Amino acid sequence: MKVLVTGANGLVGRVLVKALALAGHEVIATGKGPSRLGFEHNLLRWYDADITHPFQLRSIMEAEKPEVVIHGAAMTQVDECEQRQKEAHSLNVEATARLLLDAEEFSSYFIFLSTDFVFDGERGIYSEEDDVNPISWYGQTKVEAEAVVQTSTIPWAIVRTCLVYGAKPEGGRANLYSWIRESLEAGKAIKVVDDQWRTPTLVDDLVNGILLLVEKQKEGIWHLSGKDQLTPYRFALKLAGAYGLDSGLLEKVTADNFSQPGRRPLLTGFNIEKASMELGFAPRSIDESLEYLRQ
Ligand SMILES: NC(=O)c1ccc[n+]([C@@H]2O[C@H](COP(=O)([O-])OP(=O)(O)OC[C@H]3O[C@@H](n4cnc5c(N)ncnc54)[C@H](OP(=O)(O)O)[C@@H]3O)[C@@H](O)[C@H]2O)c1
């Protein structure tokens, strides 16, 4: 299948693009600026496209007419969204709406990447039917974009995921796993929160789930995350234990230790039963993921 991916230089995008090409899909990878994929394949083409530009993606869509669009590009940093609300809206909502219109013209299936931050975090282990109630601007923009996607005239899927981690890509931003591992390996003490519960998601597992959707072209909302619920501090303890690193460097703190512009939900994490039953989604446990990433 011909698949267009936005946000291809991102944490999820890089792994996704590679997996799609290796699975035999023709991949149109797009990102702002040059490719930082560090991966070449005869089924992969790179296009430089700023999704906030009204015509850049449209001309690519017109030229390539992908059968599937996977839209991952977004302003993803919660504090940045809070501080630059107009830009966050333009990127996360308006650009999504424009791309969806193009997809309605040239494609057949649209996958939108969303987040557990659409929920308020009062309860945790959310399923797809639960009511959204964002407490940050990031979450608000994703809720608005989800609403736009749900009005589409072509088949769509909304993939919500939660605290994604994995090996840090060359020149990429740190994630929970890479930050803790690098800090402990360098003998650096870090403060890690123990009052925000999540079901952390190994990026490779998320990508496997997205590939299942591409294959089965199922519609609706899908919760794709890891299966273990824990806090970043408990994740860090597991990592230290698995890799023989000094857990004494980990200081357990609560979120109110940090003054951050964007609020984070306390209790999230997903019920992934629907994806397990209907897609065959089977993420690793945290212990298996740490073993997988150890090298
Ligand atoms: N990571 C998580 O824990 C998590 C959790 C829940 C949901 N999600 C969702 O999953 C998706 C992928 O997340 P991620 O972790 O891969 O995020 P990421 O690493 O921040 O990737 C987002 C990508 O969007 C690109 N981008 C930003 N502005 C753009 C623009 N104007 N035009 C074109 N591209 C632009 C960025 O480009 P540059 O790299 O050049 O800046 C980046 O590569 C996002 O929609 C996010 O909301 C992620």
C-alpha cells in the first residue's frame, strides 16, 4: 500500500516509516526540513513539508495520491502548547483539518495520532468510550482535532497512545527511557515523579499496532499503549534494576515539585482490550521492553 506519514522525523515517525518500508509498503515520509531518519530504502521517499503551510502537503498529496495517511506531526510538548496556544492550535487542529480535506480527495484511509492527555486523569485506565475532558491546551487541541477527524467522509482511525519511549534516535529528543538510562549511566542524580500513573508504550509496540490498523483498515478510536500501569519513578526503578544501575540516584518526587505551565493528568493509562481482541495488538511488558532495548 502507498502510505504517507507526517512527523516522520519524530520519535514515533522514525520507527513507523522504517517498519512500513520493511513490511513492503511504499512510504511517503514527510517532515519539516531534511530527513533525519538515518535510513534509506527503495520503497521510501522523503518530502520536506511544513504542515502549517496551506499548500505544501496538498501538492504532495496531489502528486502521490497515497492510499493511507498517518498523521503524527504535532506540537507535542505540553508546556510549549500552553505558552504558544495559537501556534499549537494552528499545528494540531487547523493543519489536521486541512490534511483531512486533502485525504478526502486523494486517499482512502486516515489515521490520526492522539493522546491520553484528552482525559482529565481523575480515574485512569481509560477505554475508548470514556468521555474526554482535557486539562491542558495540548489535550484540548487533540480533542478538537479528534472531533474534526470523526466528521470525515473517508474511513478514519484515531490512535490514542500514552507516554511513548524507546531508543533515542540520532539527533532526536530524549524520552523517558533514554533520559533515565543516560542519566544513571552518567552517574547523575535525577528527580522522577511518582504520582502520575501511565501505561508507558514502547514505540516499537505502538508501531506494530499502527501496522495492524493499516493492514486491517479498521475504523474508530483505538487505545494503543503498554499493558503495565506504573509511574515514571517506578519505571526508573525497574530500569535501574534491569540494567544494574544505581537506583540511589533516583529521587522520588511529586509533580508539584516542578512548576510547569501545562497541567498533566494524574491517573491515565489505557484499557487495551479492544485493540488486543480486534487487532491482535500484543505489547510487551515493561520487563520485556527493557530487555528488548538493553543491547
Ligand atoms: N511521545 C509520546 O509520549 C506521545 C504520547 C501520546 C501521543 N503522542 C502523539 O503521537 C504523535 C507523534 O509523537 P512523537 O512522540 O513522535 O512526537 P515528536 O517526536 O515531537 O514528533 C512530532 C513531529 O512533528 C514534527 N513537526 C512539528 N511541527 C511541524 C510542522 N510545522 N510541519 C511538519 N512537521 C512538524 C516535528 O518535527 P521536528 O522533529 O523537525 O521538530 C516532529 O518530528 C503526536 O501526534 C503526539 O501528539 C505522543
